[in-house]
Amino acid sequence: MNENTILEIKNYSKSYGEGKKAADNVSLNVMSGDIYGFIGHNGAGKSTTIRAVVGVLDFTEGEILIDGHSVKTEPLECKRVTAYIPDNPDLYENLTGIQYLNFVADVFGISAAEREESIKKYADMFEITAALGDLISSYSHGMKQKVAIISALIHKPKLLVLDEPFVGLDPKASFTLKEIMREMCQQGSAVFFSTHVLDVAEKLCNKVAIIRQGKIIASGTMEELTAGHSLEQTFLEADHDS
């Protein structure tokens, strides 16, 4: 494994029910500094792969390494350096926003000074500082998503994994999240996220993989894949040819 590889998926497969493969021999590498887009139709295998990467879904076929550690045999080492934001985050609704963020910081052993600095920075960026004392049960979907994002950033992860992160965020919050993703990658972390919003992927990502019916049908740098075309054109052609 290359010393700059943050996420390595090797020949990962996952079957459900009658042997139908939701992920079929998926392999890809996400390097330090990458914003890596994982694109495909609904049901293509994006969430299945992502949930295996973050340790939510067990698997037997293939191997997934995060920062050199096996998701299967060294799950805690992987979770220490990873943050995951699902498409519909479940938060503890009987806590206030600040209580939830402090709870997450406690889990990761983050010092009082460090957590205070991170929470202030990101809550100000997402303009929810004034609402952190309110119960999460009173928050809108967008506000819950913002708290989930802040909680994922508190321990300064090496790998940020997101499933359809821009669904439900207002335009300003989407812009803020993109800026945070770029900032993380400039500092040597990596971002791996699924989306079916091709315009966002084209503007944001330096690398992309297209998945169809569980198989990677194209992957590489944005320049290699698009070669002067739009990502939408590339996606539709790859989808049609496969």
C-alpha cells in the first residue's frame, strides 16, 4: 500500500438474498488530498460500499484498508481516523446540539480547548451557534445535518466519508461544506462521497468512480474520464456502453 493511500478497497463484493451482488469486485484507491466522487444511479451499490468502508455493514469478500488498517480486523484503528455522515443522520434527539457535540468529542478523547475551537469554528461557519443550546428534536432536517457534519469534523479525521451529503442542505450550507472539504484535503486528509448530482462532482472532485449494478465501470482523474466532455456526458456514455 502506498504511504499516501488513505482508503484502499480491494475486490470488495457483497451479495443479498438470491446471490444478487449489490457490490461486485469493487476496487479503488483514495489518496491523501483527494476529493473522490462515487457516482451512480440509486441502487447502483454506492451506499452498500460506503457502509462497508465505515464498518456499518459486515462483508466477507475482499478487503478494505483505511490508513493501512483493515476494516475487518482493526475496526477501532479505522474508526479513530474516519468520520462518516450518512444521508439521513440519526442523532440523539433528547440532547441539545452542544451536548451531542460534546458527547462525540468525549468518545474521541478530544481536549476541552480543542473541541471548543472546532465547535466554534464550524458552528459559526454553518450559522447555527445560537441554536446549539436547543434540543435536537426541535431542529429542522437541514440543522440536524449541520450538527452531524460538525460532529464528524471534531476529531480532524484523515478520511471523511459522506453519503449524498448535499441533499437537504441549503445553498449556503452546501457551499460551506464544499469549502471545508477542500480545506481538509489541503491539509492532507481525503474525502470520499457518493452523489448523483453530477454538476457538484464535476466542480468539486479531482477523481471519480462510476458504479453501475454493483460494478465499477469507469474510474480515474476527472481529466482522464471527461477528456473535454462534461461529466454528465461521460456518465451517460459509460452507463450506455456497460
